[in-house]
Amino acid sequence: MLLRLAPVLCAAATAFAAGPSMFLYVGTYTGPNSKGIYVFRFDPGTGRVTPIGLAAETPSPSFLAAHPNKRYLYAVNEVNNFEGRREGSVAAFAIDASGRLTAIHRVSSRGSGPCHLSLDRAGKLLAVANYGSGSEAAFPVNSDGSLGEATWFLQHQGSSADPKRQRGPHAHCAVFSPDDRFLAVADLGLDKILISRVGPKGKWQPNDPPYGAVKPGSGPRHFVFHPSGRWAYVINEMASTITAFDWNTKDGVLKEIATVSTLPSDFKGENTTAEIEVHPNGRFVYGSNRGHDSIAVFTVEPKTGALRPVEYVSTSGRTPRGFKIDPSGKYLVAGNQDSNNFVVFAIDGKTGRLRSTGQRFEVGSPVSFVFVPAQ
């Protein structure tokens, strides 16, 4: 199991062990180097991080999400066999004062290879994207943090331009709109962001029109809304691009603004993208490059929502998959999946640029991060 502080930071970690007011949870792919979800303390004032240990043992918790009340944590288990069925699962945990997680229960994700989940802003619904089977589902969240039976399920259909990776649907991300009226699901296999109208059980329905599209062969992966609610962005895994959209909040319609590369113009190697985040102040967008092994930084044009490249910052490791900006917007943590570590950057609030803090922590196959206030 890999979970040790990089030697250069040992002395510093001892000095700031007391005082951080947030937990930083790290989701992983389990195997020889990882057993599940790990937890660290994070000081939002200084950006300093110190390890606590294994928070919960659970199979391949490759994406995490915290309940809005900060008492519960949820993880997909990116597996293809749950209780003898070709399905993955969603695990629910209670967070205690030490940051450890207590399992509440696991439920079927209603498809294979679940890779992403999110909660609505009211904390009443949880949505999951099943990559392997190309489907989406939504579950009610009970008052004790457990999940009820699915109130929505949609099996995606179709294909797109790439005969190897897009022969069928591959739902990769499920995100509620800022007003919780719509669910947007990016499907890498279809080159579409499917939009559904949220309703009570039996009342959900595909929107009209039912999707927004990107250029064939792009492979949309993760999708985010701008804090203003005016725009949305999808990072395209196969094309190494980000597409900006106008978002019609009334009708749930996406209209493409522009698409930009996540790579510098002189890069000639192979690359795929992974995560995307909008800075809390709405002025910057960040995306991760796997191959170029960097975080791409963009500014948001204030009138149009279009993106302008600022810089491409090395993560000092291989295959940066997931990253997360802390709630204050001052720091960004980025995980190097194939280097078994994550690093911490400081964010310049005026320019969006990243500066390494020198902190590096070893965790086996880190792929997802979430910040939760300590109780």
C-alpha cells in the first residue's frame, strides 16, 4: 500500500499537524498499492496537507462526491460484478469527526463500470454515469445518507465516428444543472451531452432537444456548469479539447460557443484529457492532460464565456487524471495516477496561474479528490 509522505516534506508535516479545518479525501483504483479511500488534513489558510490514513476500504472508488450537509460521502465502485450481476455499485459513507468513514451501504449502479456521480444542490438526489454499459441512473437520498431505489434510468443508444472507442455509448459524467431542473450526462461514445428533465419518480423525461453535440470523434468526458449558470464546458478526452456552450436555463438547451485545444501548439505526442473545473470566482477554467502530463489553464471571456489559454503546467508526474480546487479557490490538488502521488499548487487569484507549493504525497493510483469541512 502506498501512503507515505514524500521525504522532502516530513519535517514540515510535523510542524503543521494541528489546526487544518478541512478533510481531503482521495479516491483510487484499488490493487497492490491501494485499498480504497484515503483522507488527509488540509489547512485552507496555508494550503498545507498532512496524511491521516485509510478512511475506508472499498473496491476502486474512482469518483467521490460529498453530500451538501458534509455528513456523508459517496463513491462509485468502478467494477463490473456486484452481487453476481454485471453491474457496478455506489457506496455511501458517514463521515466522523476524525475524518474516517463508516460504511452505510452499497447499491447497484444499474450498469457496469460506473465512473462518475454527483448530488443535486438540495442533497435529495444522486446521479451516476455507467461507462461500461453506457447508461445513467438517479437515486433518492434518504435522511440517514442511504440511497433508495432508482427513480430514473436511461440506457443510452448509438455510436459515433471512432470504430474502436465509439462503437457504443459510454456515459462518463452526470451533473445536475445549477437549479436542479436538469441532468446533463456526457457520453464519450456518442459525442453528445444528453439532457433530461428532473421530476418525481416516473416523471423524468428526456429534454427537447434531448442533447447537445460536439464534433464527431471528440469523446466528451466531464461536463461542468459555470457559477453564473450562463455557460457550460465539456472536456473532450479523445480530441484534447474543451467546448464552451451557452446554457439556456429555462429550456435546458446547449449552444456551442467555441472549442479550444488543451495542448500547446508545439506538442506532437499522444494525449487524452480527463478532468475539468471552473474556478469558484468564475474567471478561470482548468483541464488535465494525460500524455502531456499537465494542467491547462484558461481565462473565461466575461461577455461571451469563451476560453483563452493562459499556460500549461506540469504535474511532475505521469497521467494526471483527477484534480480539485479547494472551496476558497486558493489551491489545486492534482493526482498523478501512474506515478502514485498527488501534488499541491497555489492559484493566483488575479491571473489563474498555478505555482507549485513543493508538496507531494504518495497514494496508490489517485483518481478523484473532494474537500469536506472537518466537523
